Amino acid sequence: MEGKKIDIETEENREEVKIETPNTEETNSSEKEKSSEDKSGKKKKSKKDKREAKIEELNEKLQEIQDKHLRLQAEFDNFRRRTIKEKVDLIKSGGESVLVNILPVIDDFERALDSLKNVPDDDAGKQGTTLIYNKFEEFLKQNSVKEINALHQDFDVDLHEALTKIPAPKKKLKGKVVDVIQKGYLLNEKVIRFAKVVIGE
């Protein structure tokens, strides 16, 4: 009888053990599932973070490229405007050297006409000289060359070159041009020859 009791008890114990063991397995499996869920959640978060970092990096690169593009466009506009201005200036003053070399010829014609002022107007030599001088004057006008107005004007260093100073014949001529030794000329508002003048003091 005692031996049987021991068998029964052991069987009961076994049953109890059997009942307990499945519970521990269930808890272990649920913990494993939770841990796997946590790991997968972490993986998902890390992938999301990587994507956001990549997007941010690409946005920064795009901003940098746009900035470079705007600067390049501005530089090109400046270059284009500068080139156009240089071309216009070149067209305007393209024949400057030729025109400057013609000016002494004009001076000679003016001196010739001055020496012929006492000669009658119907004189052939005077008429021919006047005709050629007028043609030269017309040629200068067509090429945008004009004389600098200097006589009795205030002395201007941007237009006049003072050769000497003399006592002013009148009070109102002090500091002004009292005589023009050589005429000055402008080409499209640019001085191609300064007027050589005498200033009153």
C-alpha cells in the first residue's frame, strides 16, 4: 500500500509538473515575440532615420546647386552687359585715331582762312579753301566730333589745358579762358583733344 501511494504521488507530481511546464513555455514564447517585435521596431525606426537624413542631405545639395546656378547666371549677365558696352564704345570710338589725325589738317585750314580774311570773297583761292574746310567740318559732324566751347568759359580741367596765365582784361574774365591757342574736340562726349587755352587772373 505504501508503495502504491508513492506511485500515485509521483504521478500527481508529474501531472503537476506537466501542467506547470506548458505555462513557462508560453511565457517564454511571448517574451521572444515581444523581443522580436522590439527589434523589428528598432530596425524600422533606423531605416526611417536613414531616409530622413538622406532627404536632408539631398535638399542641402539641391540648395547648393541652385545657389551656384544663380551666381553663374548673375556673372553671365554682367559679362554680357560688359561685352555689349565694350562693343558700343568700340563702335563709337572706332575711328578715333583717324579723326584725331585729321584735326591738325582742320587747324591748318583755319589758319589759311584767317590769313585770307583780307582777300575778297570772290577770290578763287579763298573760295576753294573755304569749300574744302566746310567739307571737313561736315565730315567731323557726321562722325559725332564737335568743338569744345572754351573762349570766355570757366576753366575746366576736364576740357581745357592751361598753357599760361595773363592779367584778365576785365574783372569778369578772372579765372576764365581769355584766349584759345588750339581748339579742343569731343568724340561722343569723350575728349579726343583738350583745348589749349590762356587763363585770366
